[in-house]
Amino acid sequence: MSLSPFYPITDAVQAALQTSKRGCDELLVEADWCQKLARSAATGVPLRIKLGLDPTRPDIHLGHTVVLNKLRQLQNLGHQVIFLIGDFTTLIGDPSGRNSTRPMLTREEIQANAKTYYDQAARVLNPERTEIRYNSEWCEPLGAVGMIQLAAKYTLARMLERDDFTKRYKGGNPISIHELLYPLMQGYDSVALKSDLELGGTDQKFNLLVGRELQKEYGQEPQCILTMPLLVGLDGVEKMSKSKDNYVAITEPGNTMFAKLMSISDDLMWNYFELLSFRDLSEIVRFKHDINSGRNPREIKVLLAKEIVSRFHDTKAAEQAEYDFNLRAKGGIPDDIAEISLSGAPLGIATILKSAQLVPSTSEAMRMVEQGGVRVDGSAVSDKGLKLVAGTYVVQVGKRKFARVSLQN
């Protein structure tokens, strides 16, 4: 089933199309999406735009917000977003990009992660134009018969065209039968929700196309799909990921967010502007021109960092974060740092750093001391065996991690 081009393509529709395409990797099928936009403009009926997220982890980072930002832009055009929490599909595990079978989570783990998902996403989305759904609503009632009927609508040959399945099959790596069900279940979500457009990262393209094909099988108008690039992490190499420790979580303190964003390279900054900023593209082009004319890139990067901190905190937090960052850059100590009390003095420096959550482990603390990255009251620490007696100290790791530690006997 395809769209018939009956609706006029006005200037407003062209503008909506350009908003849809900003920063995207691919829009399929563009002509169909243009007609959907034109129909919505002519009839006043909002389009249904779907994003599915599997709650495999409890925290959302800036990489996730690339898609959320696009959803917000489409909401601003008047459309309805369906924020789908994949509590059922998480039981299967998305095999996208995997070279081995993904471990299955328990229902308890899934529910705990799902609790925080929408609260965090709501920092970007407009709640009035957001419908929250869980795919267990329609997946669990399918039962064995329904699952067999669904599986009959897609062939194994087409499933094995998927890149990660192909590589694993040729490499002799196992593919569990339940993994083949994942793209089918994600595609069935689109049928259940009658979505007009589904968003996802570039690694989700195969799954999104399955949804389009299944809608045709069920006699529905096929959804369009829009894929967004995967945001490169702070290291400028790998995609943003908690496991790579190159991420910015949207729940982090403003000071931490600001400092992390200021650490990205000048080249990577433009990618962040395109995918994360709500500024008009013409303004970003002007920033590039300013830098080519001699303006310091640091000034532009500050604008990006303050915009992001303001979005997830507020303007005051962004101003304070800039002030503290500049203070640290001059060797000063910011006003608003974490305070912690510890008993059992004297305590070793490694234990103090770990207890203050400045490092993940005592071995990492030792490594930071060896590299000259630890200071106590402004003085560098070179002795891994240093013990601090009772008192209050400002402890620092690297350029942006501080804690005021009170030690007691």
C-alpha cells in the first residue's frame, strides 16, 4: 500500500521536510514522508511518530538525545510522538551490531530501568504531545498461535540478509532462534501503533524496515523511517557509550556536563552542534565563519556547553558551571563541590579517593597518583602510600573532579 500524491506541497510543508532531515543520516521514503506531511497540513490530523527504547540500562546520555531532539522538533511541528518502552522486546535482547548472543535481562531488571526512562526523556520531549506505551500490551497477548502467524509473514532468507546475522552465520558464531524474533516484534510494534514514521539510530535500519514491510502485510499504509547518526563520544573515536566511559549523562551535575563538553575537540564540536543544539543552522554557519575570521573556537564551545547544561538544568546552573570551569582552569577551587565525611583516620589516599567517588576503584586511584593527577589542598600527591590524618581537605582528581573530605578518628 503506497501513498497517492493528492496533497499540495506548500512552503510550510517544504520547511517541515527540511526540519525532518536536519542532521539525519537517511529518510526513507522521502517522497512518502513529504506526502504524509502535506496530508497532515491539509487535514489538521497530526502524524504518529514512534520511537522505541529498550530499557537495558537505567540512564540516558546525550547520545540517546540525538533521536529525542528530532522527536521534539517534530512535536513542535504539531505531531504526536509515541514513546515506546520495549519491556517485552528487552526480554529477547536486540542483536543489532552484536557478534554474540546478548544476555537476557530479568523482568525485575527491566522494570527498574524502565522507571527512570521517561522521566529523563521528558527533559527533552513535550509531555502534552507524547504518548507513553509499553509493547508488552500487544506482544504478550499474541501467544504461541499469534507468534507463529506473525513469523509466517517474514522469511528466514530475508532475516539473514541482516548484516550482523550474516557475519555471525559465516563466522560460525551462534545465532539463537529467539534473536530472529526481535526484528519481527519491533516491526509488529509499528503495526499495533499504526505509526507514520519510526526513528532510530543507523544501527536500527534493518529493524525499522521490517516494521514497514509488516505494515504492508497487515494492510496498513507503510511507515517512513528516519535514521539518525550515532553520536561520537568525548574521545572523538567511539560512539558515545557508558561502557566506553566517553559519555555525558543527562542527569549529571551541571559542572560535570560543562567540563566534559569543553573537553571535546574543535572539529567534533560542529557535529555536536548539528545533532544536539536547537540553534538555527544559519547561526551555526555564522559561528564557523567567525572562527575562520579569527574568533577563538573556545568561545563557541562555551555557547554549546551552556546551551546543553541549561536544557537539562537551568540558565543559572550553566552560568555557575562556566564560572567554576574558568576558576579550575586558573588553578582555583569551585564553591559548589561535593562534601563527604569519613571516619577511621588516618586513611590512605586511594581509599579516600574511592570513598569520595572521584575514582571507580583503588587501583585507578593508584594509577592517577602515578600520573600526577591527584592533588590535596592544591598540592600534587606523588606518594601512593600517603595517609591523611583527621581534618578537612580539598581533594582533586584530574582537572574537574573535586571533593571536600572531612576525616574523623
